[in-house]
Amino acid sequence: MTTRRRLSPDDRRAQLRGVGAALFAAKPYEDVLMEEVAERAGVSRALLYRYFPGKRELFTAVYREASDRLLSSTALDPDVPASAWLRTGLDTHIDYFAANRNTVLAANRTLAGDPVVQAIIDDELSGLRAHLLTVTAPAQEQYAMVSAVVTSWLVFVRTLCVDWLLDGAYSRTALADICIGALTGALATVPGLRPLPPAASGTPAPGR
């Protein structure tokens, strides 16, 4: 075990989340051991459990922080065209999913029935839905339909991305294009809604 550093409670919690995030990204959920988290952080298991009573609690703290960062990174910019914002935001999410495959699969498969994990996912979807409703700017008579389309699309994107992580049967660029096409196609059927301009295809990720 490395020498323990004295940290404030907030800094120690952040350190433990960082160590956990690295391990959950590198290994399947079931292979991550709290003993390894403590060893890498240079703390005793007793101290680790004081901050996080179990692996599930550590994971949910890691996943909440990642979700909050993703929402912050896709915040609306009034100077960016809607189509460019949509493509950039989608690319940001796909990049995170690809770089943290094991974490994403744990949240969406291994811990799919966990109420805390589901609450984090629901909060993320609500934040993204609010962004998209601002971008699409539906009139009052269109709002309910557009909100339903956007909500369904966000679930579709998450499901498709998880399937892509599992089998990688098509390129990352194709994944993004399918997602963008699904939204623009669905919104095009809403009577009187101003269509989103087409977004340029993303740059293929290395090895895809």
C-alpha cells in the first residue's frame, strides 16, 4: 500500500471517486474489488468504507459525477447552430461511451434495475430533453408531440449506443449518423415545426 496522504473529506472523497472511475472504466463491474480501490488510493479499507459503504455506492457516485460532466459539456451555446450543437453533443456522449465502455455497460446492464443508477440516467435524460426542446423551440400546440419524440429518441440513442458497445458491428460515424437521422426524420413529421438543418457527418474514430 502506498503512503497515505492527509486530505480534507471532500478531497478524499474526490480522490476515491477518481480511483473508482479508473477501475470501473478498465474492468467489468464484477471484477472491480474494493480492496484494490483502497490499495490504489493508499488508504485502509476501513477508511474507504467510511466514505462508500460498498462497491455499488462508489459506482453510483462515479456515475453521477460523469453524468453531471456530460450534461455540462453539452450545455447550449446560443452562438452555435442547432445542428452543430446536436452533432457535437452526440459526439461527446459517444466518445464517453467508447472511452468508458465497462462503466456504461455496468450502468445499463449489470445495474440496470438499481433505483439510484436509474435515477441518474433519468436525470440525465431530463436535462438533455430540456436542451433539445430549447433547440427545437416547438409552439404550444406542438410541445407535447415534440417532447414525446425527443424522450423516445434519447432512449433510442442510449439503447443503440449500448448495443454498439457490445458488438461494434458498424462504425462510430454510422452510429452518429443513424442517431441524427432518426431525430431529424421524426421531427420532420411534426406539422409546422421548423426543421433542424442537416448536420455534417462526424469524423470516424480511430479503428472504426
